[in-house]
Amino acid sequence: MLLHIVEENIRNEFPSLKYSKNECNDTLIIEGPNYSIGNIELEDDLDEVIVMVGTFTHWHAACYDQTMSKKSGIN
């Protein structure tokens, strides 16, 4: 899963950042700075990670490395 790689990078780059995951472990949730902005959510749909900022914007981030497995995130 791409989210596994993203989570490793977050832990390495921002070790003090607090976050949680949903029940399915396919969404990483970073609490937003206030209610107006909302949370930052990173959802893995096995093809890409969808980054949602509050309820007002989102973007898609995909991995184009064809040597990686979709399920494990590694070869």
C-alpha cells in the first residue's frame, strides 16, 4: 500500500507529528489546526493516495514506479 510508504516518510521527516488511522487502516488522519480548515486525510485506494484538506479541496498522488507491488508497496 502506498499509504505505508507515506506513513514511513511522515515518521522520518516529522517524528513529533501526531496522527491516527481509520478502522480500515487505509486513511491516515492529521488533525487540522482549527475547525475552519479541518483535518488533513490521506486515503489509499490501492491505485493512488488521495490527499484531502478539510472539505474544500483534494488532490491525487500516484506512484508511477511499475516495479512496485500495489499491495505491499515494495517489490
